[in-house]
Amino acid sequence: MSKPKRLVIENLIKIFPSHNGSIITALAGINLVIEPGSFTCIVGPTGCGKTTLLRIVAGLDTPTSGSVIIGDEPVDGPRTDTGMVFQQ
């Protein structure tokens, strides 16, 4: 098992194009530091970007801008030390 690592999210933005040509801003200016051993919950109404944020942290999606760093390494794709349980 790997040692717990600090998670740092800096100025995270995720924008999706919509079907009608406009854009949808799913995340805007997210900044968060989660220390090793801490317990953190992400809560909010349906459609507020919780799953999008978790997909980016897990390396399953890329941000439009900003960064996610686990330990000293930027997240730029799926990692062997990160897991995710999907809703469906």
C-alpha cells in the first residue's frame, strides 16, 4: 500500500461544449488542499460538478485549465495509486 499523499487542486476549470453550440462551465476556479489522513466530503445538488471534479482528480478526464497534484506529481492520466467507484 502506498503512503497517503497531499492532494492540491489549483484554479481548476472545466468547460464542456453543449449540443446547441454554447458552453457549459462545470467547474470554475476550484482551489482545494486535502492533507493526508484527512476526511473530506464533496456535496452539492445534481449537476453541480461533483463527478466531473472526481473524474479529473482520478485522471479520467482533463481540466480545461488549472492543475491537480497528488504528492509531487501532476495528474495527467489514470494512476495506479488512485481508485474510483462509479455511481452506475
